[in-house]
Amino acid sequence: MSRETENIVLLLVGISIAVITVSGAFTRYVKPGLLPWLAASALLLIALALVAIIGDIRRGGPRPSDHSEAHSHRTGIVWLLVVPILVLLVVAPPALRPSAAAPSVPAVSNVVLNRFPFAPLPPGSAPEVSLPEVLRREVQDSTGSLTNRSITVTGFVLNEAQGVDLGRIVIYCCAADAQLARLHLRGPAAPHAAGLPDNTWLRVEGQVKPLAGQPNYRMIPTLEATKVTRIDAPANPYDYPH
Amino acid sequence: MLRNAVFGSAALSTAGTVFCGVFVQAVPFLALGVVVSGLIAVFVSPERLARWLPRRPAVAVVAAGVGGAALPGCECGSVPVARRLFGEGGATGAAALTFMLAAPAINPVVLVATAVAFPGAPRMVVARMGASLLTAVIMGWAWSRWGRPEWITRQLPPSGVQTQSRWVVFAEAARHDFLQAASYLVVGAAAAAALHVVVPRWVFEHLAAHLILGVVVMAALAVVLALCSEADAFVAASMTMVPLLPRLVFLVVGPAVDVKLFAMQAGMFGRAFAARFAPTTLLVATASACAVGLVVLGGG
């Protein structure tokens, strides 16, 4: 690959990062906290490409050292950078769909490393609690803040053989470390969710049924639903623990 | 058409999303890495680096390992930095490799993430730091004892420090290192994405519950998944069916060797180097993690 083409590829990588950062599409792949770093990286890459292009034009051609044989025969690998440019700008893969990709997304575990008192739930009749937090509170909270308390949980429909589950994908850093958090939906309002296709987003009000016996990682808590509302998919498809 | 094919197939769209996740997540760290390597090209000549390091090579390696704590970030950024520090090999080569292995594993950001992920097991942080540092130092010593300069088949382009302004040297070094490292990152991200879809999780979940088998499976899993070293502690913490020792192996092996690092090392140092360095690192990291784990965690 010639030096001029390399510069164009570098410029396009910078532009693709800039595009997904500005459009917000990057939240399908990585945590939102990376926003300033992605923006800075895009600026850096675009600047490096422009500096090289403008410098070459001023000098009236590429730097002579890059035409030496030792360096030029292995730069073909740079063509691979066309792949992420195409994937990010043209294909733009969707956010992870756990029902379709179940084997590759493990369940969030809720092992009891140690129980400790959690901060009390927000006031109100049915405060919003994220689905992974419901799992954490259920097994780790020594104050039992979920007992006999109505909460509101957001997630998507997962149709299983035994009934409907409410799911949410958790990512820590990027889509490669995604995990699936889920609750069983039961109770009077659960039939409203039963006919819906997978990946339909719901807001569910209800109470968590206390787990029987010693909590362990295979247990999935059950939400006794009293009200089920269909909602649009949220802007941030994943839940981020911090 | 390409877009429809990806959206139509569950496996392809998952692979595509994981590929984007690994690549996009690595870009900021790579950018930080090439800025540092550009600065090294300008300010740190091999002679100057050799003067900073302790005279005795064995001590220089230990100093480089501890110095790794100063580069906060994950493993993608440390490969180009280490390549610059490596230079022509020579006196600073072993120290550069030790730095490359230590930096992503023992920097404060990663250690804090590990402490947060294992709230009930603070010894995990100590064990991770100890085992990773031990791996890095052993590999540095091994390189100074058995390493051969002819394995390094990829040379950096000559930087005309004498004739060019510092700014041009910086921009050229950063540009070159990004293009090289990012191209190989594409190979690694694609491999990680494919393995994510192809290898069913239940294989690992069932095999890893056994202590000895678990060590082997978790080491393999660390290589295959190619997670960022800032996130791997959370994944390890979630594998609750696995005893602590195999999970420590996962945390020590992951930042030192995985499919994307192997591809990047092959690109920056040469295939002959990577084909020897990566498997050796895998063995040393697994052994160090087991040894340190048995002492610190008591085999639990």
C-alpha cells in the first residue's frame, strides 16, 4: 500500500470513530463513559492523517525513506483497516440480541461473596430499579430492601419454555464482556407479556418474590408483576454497573 | 446486501457487534499508546534509556516491571510503546518486554477494577499483582538469557532525528505505530468475535468447575476471549462456579497473552518472535498464577 493510500485509510478510521461517537452508535459496542476518549482519539487520528498528507504535498511527494524495499513489502496488512471502516460505517451491527445469541452471552451471576447493607431504595410507590440491581439486592443486600416493596423494572421480553422472562444485557467495558441478567415474570399481569415477541421492551411494576433457601448463582428471582407497559427501546441498550 | 446478511443472521450480527466492541474499545488505548510511543521516538533514544535503567540487566528488568504501573490503560496500548522502547534490542530489550507484560496488569486502574469486582476477596488483588509482576520479570530474564535478535523481523522505519523537527518525528512515529498496531488489532478482534460465537459457553462452565481442569480451561478462555484488562475482573467475578485459583489464572494470562495481543506482537515484532514469545508467556503466566495463588489464596 502506498503512503498516500495509508494516509487516506488513517483518515477514514478517524472519521468512522468520529461518526459513531457523534451519532451515539458507539453505545452499542462500548460503555458510554468512553465518549470523551473516543472523541479525542478520532481527533488525533484525523490530525495525524492530515499532518502527513499536508506535509507530503508541501514537500512535493512522499518521504523518500518509505520507498525503501525493506519497509514497503509488508504494508499490505494496512488494507485490513478497511474492514472496521466498512463494518462501522456501512454495516453498523445492531446492539446484542440475547435471545438470538443466548449461547454466547452468559447469565449474570449473583453469588453471595458477602452480604452488606445497600442504600435504601428511592422513595415513591414503585421506584425504578435497574434489573441487574434487583439481582444484586436480592442476594447481597442484608437489609432486605426488596421485601414487600413494589418496584419498577425495565427490560426486554425473553420467551422461555416455562414462561416469560424479563432480560437486560450488562456490559462492563465493551460488547465482548456482555452478560445477561434476567428475572422470571409471573403474577397477575404476566399474561400481558406472554404473547409478545422476543426483544419487546417493557416497563414492569411488581414485587420480587423472596428466594427460598440459600441463594446461589443458578437462582433466578421472580417478579410478581402487577402492571406491564410496552415502551420504546431505550437509547442506551445496555445496563452499565458503574 | 452485506448489511442485510449481517442483520439476518444471529451469529453474524453477534460476531459483528463483538468485533466492533473489541476494536472500538481498543482505539482510545491504542491512541494513548501511540502518543506515548511518539514521545519516546522524540525524547528517549536507546542510549538515554540505557542510562536511566539500572546497570545490571537482571535489576533493570525488575525496575521495568515495577515501572509498568505508571501506564494506566489496557494491553493494546502497551505493545507499540514496548516496541519503541525495545528499539534495536540490545540492553533495553528485556526491560521493554517486561514493561509490555507488566503495564496492562498492574496499573492502578486495573487493580482498582479488580478490587471492585471481588469485594469479598481482597487477596485476589494482591495475588493478581504478584503473579503478573512475576510473569513479566521471568519473561524479561528469559529473553535476556535465551532471546535471539534474529527473531525480530519487523524493524521500525529509520527516524531521521537529525534532519527533521521534533514535531515531524513525533507525528511520523505515532502514524506508523497506529497503522501497524491497528491493522493487527483487526485480525485479533475478528478472531475474538469468531471464537465468541463458535465456542459455546457451557463447555467452559462445566469443565471449569474442576480445579486442575479449571486452570487449563480458564487459561484457554483468557486467550480466546481477548477481554480488556480493565473488564476481565468483572467477567472472572461472574464465573462463580469456578474456584478462585483458576479465576486468578484467567486474570494473569489475559493481559499477557490473548489472540489479539498475539496478532499485534506478530505485527510489531515479527512472526518468529510472537510464535515463541506468546506460548512461553502462556506457560509462565499459568505457572506463576498457580504458584502465587496457592500461597496467597490457599488453593481455594
